[in-house]
Amino acid sequence: MLTQTYVSRRETAFTGSFARGRNTIRHEKRSLGSISQIVIISLITLVFGLIYVAEGTKATSFDYEISAVESEISEMTARRDDLAVEKARLSSVSAAKNSTVAANMENATVTGYVTD
């Protein structure tokens, strides 16, 4: 009697033996070439650079807005100080007119001029 051993088709596919409807050439996986890899890395670097520059310009525009608001605040502070001085001057004039000391004063008159 002949002893037969069972061999699966998978085992024969990996051994590289000849079989019906099978190629004897093994193909390697295709990968990107060195130039393609350089181009892809360059494009990724370019995209990250553009993102970095865009974020930098956002920060710069915020700086311009902040400086504009700060200059407006300083102008309004100076105007407030000027108005406070004007208010003090006007209130002192009206207080002097209504005081009893000013009411008891005589009006000034010109008595004469010095001549040589």
C-alpha cells in the first residue's frame, strides 16, 4: 500500500514549485522612489511652514490691534486729564464769583499812568 501525504495548496504556493496556472516569478511590492519621497517631504515641510507663517501673522495682527487700543486708551486718558483741569478751573471761577469775599471787594479802576 502507498502512503500518501496531504500537501495543502498554501504550502505549495510558498515553496515556489511549478503548479498549474501559477507563475514562477515572485513580484516585489512597489514603493516610492527616492525622488518621490523627496518631493513628498518637501511638500509636507512647505505646508507646515505655511501654517507657521499664518499663525505668526495672526499674532502680529493681534499685536497691531492691541497697540491701536492702547493708543486710544492713552489719548482718552490725556483728554480726561485735560477735562479734569478744565472742570477745576471753571468751578473755581464760579466759586470765586459767588463767595462773600469777592462780593466785599471793590472794582478795580485805573488811576493814572506813569509819565516821564
